[in-house]
Amino acid sequence: MSQHLSTELLKRYDERGLDPGELLALDDHLGTCAGCREKLRQSKARPGALAGLKASLNPATAAPVHLTRTQLSAYASSRIDEADGELVESHLEICSECLAEARSLADGAEASAAPSPARTRGHSGESSLVGWTGWATALWRRLDLRFLVAGLASAAVLGAVVVFSLVLSRGPKQIPATGIPPVTGQPRVSESQGPDPEPQTPPATALLLLDGDLKIERNPAGYITGLESLPEPDQRRIRIALERGDVRVSDALKELSDSAGSVMGGSDKAAFALLDPVGKVVSTDRPTLRWEPPDGAISFRVTITDPAQGYKEIVSSPELACVEWMVEQPLERGHVYTWQVAARTEDGAEVKAPGASSGEARFKILQQSTLDELIKAKRAYGGSHLVMGLRYAEAGLLEEAEREFKALMALNPKSPIARSLLRDVKSRDR
């Protein structure tokens, strides 16, 4: 679950004081978090900065896809399973029309529905017959008889031409001079066996996903089409993901999840939780660290160490009264770090997290080359949630990938492929 942005971070965003990694992360967050967008709007931002913000939040133009009334009714009355509920909520995050209808259905859930005009009619079909008779009479009166006769004559001529063409296409029937059919080596088929079977209709092209300017389909031969405008590496990664129904993630995530063990001091008696980043790759070189405080804590101090240098202290925070801290100096890109929080309680005791018997809290700063590639891809293919979701996952940025796949599923609410990709990346972001 992503956290809201701090006032300090929004201020630096408004003043254009972010590095490329921070800007990429904040752009993605503001694109999905209405609360942070409203918080930024209410701040005293410069007109130029607000104009840039609005430009960055414009969604990609695509044909709107709305939820059915059945889905909205089931959601409003809480008669929907977890999977479909997830689909509806993802769509409501970006579609104001469906959100308004869902609220209207929820407000009127206890009111009895008025009978529809269709149900008040009888089953005799009298109303339909009267409507047909009146329409036919009016039509006949308005037609010019001369045009009607001319039309019938034209239709007769056209029919004769079609019949004549069919006869010619069959060719003359060959009859041997002796009056005996020639021997062809094939068994004769009697007329009682019926006509030849109708030719089979070839399978139609299947639509897989709509994604920005992309219309991804599977043709009758089983080949995925609609990716021709993308570079070959992106075409290949998309085809693999669609065939397998999962995403490829960075190997760095396994390195971060394999804890080195008990290397930090402290007691586990009153341990508390470190929230973020833990076991993650982050795009900015000045990440914001967050934790859940223990009861009775009055101040905190954060320490960041380098495992590659024997857990040498790299940077530490001043005494803090809040439960988050943005690193004050840039960390080395492509590097893995560990961090710890020491909490001081009212009675003067000190509690550390992680504790002595807990694993390490690790994170990795995204390497510069990968960051440059992501920024370039966002500028070129930012309208494609599928391309950016797969790119983010391969870089290890799972939260960013999850946001892209949620947007993809909202555009394709009935697509099993979109749902499979979202579930796969969510299962890896733990």
C-alpha cells in the first residue's frame, strides 16, 4: 500500500528541486493518488509549476470502456466476489462516470424499483402489431408508385443476372457419347447422400488488449499482432508476457529478500516495524524511510549502513519526532543499503528495529543506466500501460508496475490476461 507524500516532498516537487529518479516516482504517484494531487493544488505553487503538473497528469487518450450496470449493481449492494470487486475498484479510480453511477446505485439500493415500460405491456404483442401496421400504412402512402415499380424491376433484373452467373460457373455437364458415365476410380455418391458439406468458417481474430494507441490481437494463425510500432525488444517482452500470463522481475529483488541475518543490535522485547523501503528497489537516490513507532516512543534516529563495507555507517538522521525521514544526501546508485531505527521512550529506554533476532531491512538504489532507459521509455511510450508495467517490473520497481497494470485492467475490465498480469506482480510485491 503506497503512502501519501509528505509536505516537504510536495514542496520540493513544486519548486522543481527533484532529481530525475524522484521526479519519475512522484509523477507516477500523483497520477494515481487524488489526495496528494489535491494537497499539491491547495499549496501555494507557482502558476508555471501548476501548469506543468496538469500537463503531466493528463491521461492517455483512449476510447472509454465503462463497467456494465450488472457489475455496478453487484458492487453497490456488496454482492460481488473479491476478484470482480478488485476489477471494479480499479476502474472506478480513473472513471468518474462509472463512479457517479455506482454512488447513485448505492444511495437507491433500498428503494423499490419502478416497473419498466416493457413489463407493463402484455404478452399478446398487440402493441407491436399496431405499431407495425401504422408504420407500414404510412410508408405505403408516402411512396411514389412509379419508384416502387422501378425498384421491383431492377431487383428482378439483378436476380436474373445472379442466377445466370451461377449456372455459368458450374460449366456444362459432360456426358460420354455412349451414355455411360466414365470410370474415375472413385466411388459414386448417390444423390440421396445430400449436397457437399458447407466449408468451415475460418477462426476470427481475437482482441487481447486495448492499450493507448495499441490494439493487440491474436490472428487466426495464433500470432500476436498490433505491436509493430514498438521496438523489437518491447515486442518480444510483451509476447512472452501475454503467452505466459506473468511478468519478469529483476533478480535484485531476490538478493534483497535473502537476509544476511542478525547483524544489528537491540532488543526484540518491544520491537516495532519498518515499513518502507524494505526488500525493494527505489528509483530515487534520496528515498524517504517510514516506520511504525512503538508505544511510548518520543523520538527516533535513523542509521543507514553499507553491507559491502562491513556495515559501515553511511548517513544518519538527527533526532526526529516524526515517523518518516528523507535521506539528506544522495546515495550511490546501483548500491544495496541496510537501515535501522532507534526509538527512545519516555522512560529513557532505547528500542531498535530491526531487532537482534530479526533480518535486515535492505533496499537498493536503481542504477543510473536503468533509470535513463525508463525515463526515455516513459517519454516515448508513456501512453502504454503494458509497456511501462513490464519495464518497471524488470527494473524491480514493483509498486510502479502494479499501478500500470491496474490502469491496464481498468481499460480492459473483461480481459483475463490483464487480470493475470496484475495478480502476478501483486504476489511478488510483499
